[in-house]
Amino acid sequence: MTGNVSANRWRGEVALHLGPVAHVLRPSFSALVAAEDELGSLFALIERASAGQLRLTELAGLFWHCLADRTDMTREAFSEDVAQAGLARCTEPLKALLVQVLKGGE
């Protein structure tokens, strides 16, 4: 997966660039259910995010569950890449993903 990967916004996909690698986050129903099973209510997660209370583990967990392609990747390595990228780089993809959760496919 390189910089040539692009997210399809019509499918609700979001691009997440971690170093030289571009990942596609796809908030499918099954991905969101898995995220909710691990992280708790998505509405509560959104409230924490809007209050600046979202934890790095929650951010990485949501991204992991929405990751479209996990080929040759472990969750630990992916989470480390998220941490290395920093919160500033992850803010826009997070915002776009949370908007998709709230609005759904229109």
C-alpha cells in the first residue's frame, strides 16, 4: 500500500497517511460494530472526541477496525505508526470518519 491508494468518498472512505504509506479507512457496518464492541458506544466516543478526551488507544482502535486492508500488518505495528504520525496528522481523518458515523451514507 503506497501513496497511490485513494479513498472513495462516495463509499464513506477516508485516507490516512502514516509516513510513506496511505491507508484507506472504510466505516462499514461490520467495522463499526467491531469498534463499538471494543471501545463502547460510538456516540460516547464521539462525545469524548469533541470534548478533547479521546485517548490514543481509542483512536488507533477505531482506525484499526475501519482499516480496509490489513495485509501484512499487525495491530501493534499499525498502532505504533499512528502514534509516530502524531495526533495532528490523525485529526482530519478522525474528523471525517466521525462525520461518516454520524451522517451515514447520503
